[in-house]
Amino acid sequence: MLAVEDLTVAYGDIAALHGVSLEVRQGETVALIGANGAGKTTLLQTISGLNAIRGGDIRFAGNSLKRLSCERRVRLGIAQAPEGRRIFPGLTVEENLVVATAAWRRPGGSYADELAFAFDLFPRLKERRRQLGWSLSGGEQQMLAIGRALMARPKLLLLDEPSLGLAPRLAEEVYERVGRIRESGLTILVVEQNTVLALAVADRGYVLETGRVVLAGPAAELKANPRVREAYLGR
């Protein structure tokens, strides 16, 4: 479904990604792990169209994204739950969700099925649907960010650091929901510093260090790899 091919991205004269290549097959959950500053968020933002490509290409369902706007990529089926959640503070929980339907909904069209799915996945959002988004707890805001991305009817869901800033119990709760999304058949690319959680839901993974892919393989193999265990698993 997604093929990143020898991708190079730079901020001015400083290269952030150096010839990165990876793929995500339809129905897979793929984890991209690495330390802070490795280039993980840069990669997701480039897939979404927020960063210019210096070299290489990104292909989605066989078609190059290189010249497509962010909006066009969303309409093709790529949606991102960004790092930091980026909740619209002046909107209620339900309004934060519904705003994402602008990517596909025609005037007068219904978004009831998408809203029902989001509320079934995150019942606390339904309980707080009339509450302002900024007033939610960190874990609830993360659920809202993921729910908002799902409202765009994605074929590929990009998750950027969904456990960031959350207590361990809340991070596990968020990842339990990610597991349910995975079971629904949706294709997921998740960027994460919490290697344990990410590899627990992933089919395969890539390790990114200083803008380069240094390891790749099935999630079980990465969890057992001595280099990954020492650097990212704390043992």
C-alpha cells in the first residue's frame, strides 16, 4: 500500500532523512521505532505532505505522492494522528471529530457510521461529546486525536507517538484501542519511542537512527534482537 523509496528530506542545509526506504502492505501494522530526533516524525509529516522531498519518492497504492497536496493525500486515504494531539481548543469533542469528515463528506451527507465507530472504540469520548476538547485529560485527548483521524475514512492510518506524555496505564489503554483498530483490518504505520508497546501490536518494524533505517524485520525478531533490546528495551 505504501512504499517509501530512497527518501531524502532536509531542513535547509541539514539533512533529516538519508535515503530511507520502507514499505507497508495492506492490512499490516508496521512500527517505526527509534530515539528522539531520529527522524520518525519528519518521515510521517513527509508522507502526509508537510515536508518537501529532496530526493526519492513516496508511493501510495502504486501512485507517486510527490506532487500531491496534503488535502489530496487525505482524500486518497491517508490520515494522521499527529504528535502532541493538536486538538482544536475552541471545539467540542464531537466537533473535533466531525471536522475531519470535510475530507470526504458531501453537503448534507451523513457521518453517523464514522461517529458511531469512534464512540464505540472510545466510549469516554461519547460521554464527553459536548465538552471542549482542550479540557480532556492527556489520554482522552490522544483518543480524540486518533478518533478524528479515523473519521476521515482512511485506508492508511499514521500514528505519531500515541503514548507520548501518558502514564503507563493510559498508554497501555491507548494501545489496546490501537490493537482493536488493527483487528478491523485497517493498515497502520505507527511511530513510537515506547518500543515495547509498538512492537506488541506490529507485524513488522523498522529501526530509524539519525535519519537512516538501520534494522528491519518481523516484530518478534526485532524484540529478540540484542541491539534493539539493549538500546530500546532497557535489557
